[in-house]
Amino acid sequence: MKTRAVIVEDEPIARAQLGDLVGEIGWIDCVGEAADGLSAVALIDDLKPDLVFLDIEMPELSGLDVLSRIRHDPAIVFTTAYDKFAVAAFELEAIDYLLKPFGRDRLHAALERVKRALGDESDVPVARRAREAMDQMSGTGPLTRIFVRDRGRILPVAATEIERLEADDDYVAVISRGRRFLVYLGMHEFEARLDPERFIRVHRSHIVNMDFVAAMVPFDATRLQIDMRDGTKIIASRTRSRELRGLAI
Amino acid sequence: MRGTTTRLRGWMWYVAVWIPVGLIYSMSQKNRSGLAMLVEPHPLSWGGALVEGFGYVMPVALLGILIWRLTGILAWPPKRVWRFVALHLLAATMFSLLWLASQAGLIALGTGLPTALQIVRTFAGFQFLDGFFVYGLVAAISHVVRIATRLREQEAHVARSDALRMHAELAALRGQLNPHFLFNTLHTLTALVRRDPATAENALERFGDMLRYVLDVKRSAREDVTLADEIQFVRNYLSLEQLRLGDRLRVVEHLDPDVMDCVLPSLTLQPLVENAIKYGIAPRKTGGTITIVATLQDELLALEVRDDGPGARSDIVDSAGGVGLRAVRQRLETRFGGKAHFAVTTAPAQGFIVRLALPASTSLAAVAAFDPAQSTASIHA
């Protein structure tokens, strides 16, 4: 059976293009289109599609508002031109999204992920993740957990289980229980959202969870070396070393 | 305008300047010679010399405050020379008489009035002329100090308005290259490439023109453009937004052909249109109409951008206001002072109207050399 999809997009040309591109894909059947948030809610609850392409910036109701109102629980691929907050939240919850402008290639890449996720019943439902993403966005408290991708599957990772974070080009590698998960987000976003009591940025490229630090020993005259419990050694920067020394009583 | 500290510092300077003058007079009293010896043949003690010296100078210092005030009223350069000269001559006469009277009074404290008048009579003529000389000196210095202060304040004002202009320009440019607009437009173009290559081509040309306009303004720091240029830019912008929004965006223009050659600061009109789309059109499913009006009213170029959208409470607009609107308003203020007008009319469900007016001129140079303090608006049509 084909995957039934609905397209929600307020701009007519973008909507037609997405319809065309999705139409080229054999395993998807596009069953409906909506041009604004309110009719999208009605359409989704009426047609109960497996997959929704949901634009964020729309008249009447935004894509995020649509998400909080629908009762049906489809897989969702968000589309957005420029919404840093939403994108950060999507990354932290491993929610699929497409940044405009996008064409055939990017759409196909996103749909490959969706295909795997739809076939895997053990996945955390996207609607739940997306709602939590919105709560995280509007809340002021630190992150309690994130979702990461692991070979097409979505895994929750509690913040207390994150041992450390390491910058890796445009990604951040999240190290937890000896595994590395890549999240396409800056160190800065993590630093701002993680509990500052526990997570300390010891270097431009390193944030460590103090609960997983075995010892801090002098590396040279000005810098500290941080020994993690798993045996990893991280050299803190000069300024951070000074601050870390200040923490010691 | 000037702070209390500045004023206090001014007074301290004033006192500090008079102390050496008093000391010099005291020394001349101590070592008096010639005419003075005839009046008072006994040499003076230092204390007596100081009393006499400062007794001589103090009235001048006190009257000098009035002279300083007067130079504030009779500003240099004088508008009517005869009035300036006459008033200063009158003031100088009064100053000399008062100075003389003060000396008579001081001497009378020691000798009694009849003797004092006799003594004063011996040097009254000399002192009267001396009074004119001292008055001229104090008045001249006062004028010079005032001119210097004014020049410094003018320089600071120019620097301040330059900074404001840069700030407003940057804000306008940032608003112009609004990432939402950029990425959404690029997405539309991506979508059009296969579906409708001819429209895509046309849209890309317009997009290129828009970028060139913004970058040219930024690169050459060219502030002023003709209304025709700005309108063309706005039309390019609107045509791209129309591609995105489809028939939700409707545009009506009422442009008086006579004002199309008028010049205005670049990026004055576009932020208003962008604001109308962002708040008046895009949030509504059914869209709306933007009306752009350009007319000539009482030697002013009057522009109006109106939408029929949801509007807003005007008190909220006053306190918040979009960055784009604020930048335009600030820029007009620093540029034209009280000669430009900017007004927002809105109410919930009543749409949003921005009206602005600025001195109408068709000459780029005339606007560039526009001095808010002196120029009057003129039409070179």
C-alpha cells in the first residue's frame, strides 16, 4: 500500500512544485493539499494521511499551531525558509525538515529517512516529538532530553546520559553510553540549552558533563586536562582552565 | 540642554579667569606710581593692595556676567548691525557708570560720601574711558567663547546625525535583505525553474535588479534616488512577493507623474511596503490590497502606503513599531528635521496607513546640500 501524503503550503508555486516532486515518487500518493493552517487541521483530521509536508510560516495558523491542534498523528516533514528556533528544536528532537530553497535532491534525501522511520514501529511518534520540541522551545528550563538518529531510527537520549559534546565540522557529536550521534547544530545552541550546572564548555569544541569527569589535572602551566571516566582526555582552553580552577574550593 | 556639571565648570572657569586680573590690579596698586601717587601718596600694605585691587575688579567681574548674558541675546554675527552696535554702546555706557558708582561707593565706605565724590572726580574721566575698554574686551571674549561653543556643538550634531543616518541605513539594508524574503523568493525561483522557465527568467532578472539597487546604495553611499527609481525597486519587490503570495497580494498605485522626478533618500518607500505585506497581507488567508500614493502637497512630496489588513491599536504601534518603520522615521528626522512628517494611522480592523512627507526637490544636489537649520523647501520644476 502506498503512503498517503498531504501537502500544507500557503504559497501557490511552492505548493504546486512540491506536488509535482512528490508525484514523481512511486511509494507516495498525494491525497490532498491545504493553503492555510485552519483548513490544514480539518484536512489532516479528515483524510488521516500517513505523512504531512507542513510549512511553518502560514496565514491564520502556523505549521506549529497546526501540529498542536490535529488529533490524527501522521509522520511530518516540516518546511521552512528561515526559522532558527524551529530548526534548532527540530534538530534536538530529530524531526525531519526541509530548508527552503529545496529541490528534488534534498526532498528525496528527507523522504528516504521518512521511509525508514515509517517502516519502523518502534520509533517515537513524530507528533509527540514535535510537541515536545515546541515545549522545549517555549520553555525556559534546560533541556531534559534530546532525540538522535541512529541508522534511520530515532532514539531518545536523556540529558543526564550525555557524557560530552564535541564539535565536528558543522555538526555536534553527542557522546552517550560510548556511542556518537551527530546533530546538525552549533555548540552555541547546545551550550545555551543544556543545564549550566552540569554541562561546562571547557573548550571551543568541547562541552563536558561534570558527572562523567573522573579528574582534572594540570596539563601545563596554564591549562587543565580533563580525564573522562571512559578514558578520554580533553585539554581545556586557557581561559576555561582559569575558570575551572576558580570552581575548585 | 547643557548639564549641571558643564554649567558649574563654566562658573569655575569664569572665577578662575578673574582672579589673576584682580591680582594684577592689586600689584599695580601696591607699586603705584605717577597719577595714583598724587591721589594717595602713602605706599600700601599687601592687604590693602589686595582689597583695593579686588575692589576695583570685582564689580567688573559681576557686571561681566550681565555682559555674557547680553552677548547671548545679541548673537554674533548680528542680523541688524546698527541695533547690535547701539545696544552694545548703551550697555558699555551703563557699565562704565555702574563701575564708577561702585568705586565711589567703596571709597565712601572709608571716607564718607562727600570726600569720596571729590576723590572720584579726579579719575572719573579716565575710568569712564577705561570702562569702555574693559567692556569691549569682556564682550569680545564672550562672543568668541560663544562662537567656539556653537561650532563645537554643531560639529557634535553633525557627527551624531551621521551616526544616526548610518544606523538607519544599516537597519534599512538589513530589513531589505530580510532572510525570510530572500529564502522564500529563492524557493519560489527554484520551483519555477522547471515548471515555468520563462517566468523564472523574468523573476531572476527582477531579483538581480533589486540586489543591484540595494548593493549600489550601500557601495556608493549614494543617499538619494528619484522617486521613479524607488518605485521601480518597489515594483520589482512586489512582483516577487506576488509570485509567492499569488492573488492574495493586490496592488494599487496612485502616482502623480509630476512627482516622479522628486528625490528622496533611497529605501524610504520599500520598508513601508514590506511592513504592509508582513503584517497586513501575509497573515491573512484572503490576502489584501496595498495602495501606494505619491502626490505633491504644499511643496512637499507626500507618500502614503496603505493596506486593508487587520491594523493594530495605535498606542501599541507608537510604543513598539516595526524596526523598518522606526528606521525610516528616524532617518527622515535626522535628515530633514521638522521639515519632514511621518504619521501612522491605524486601528484594529481598520487597516494600516503610513503617511510621510518631505521637502519636494528634483535636484539631487539640492537635497544633498539640504541644511535643516536654514534651507527652505523649494521646487525646481
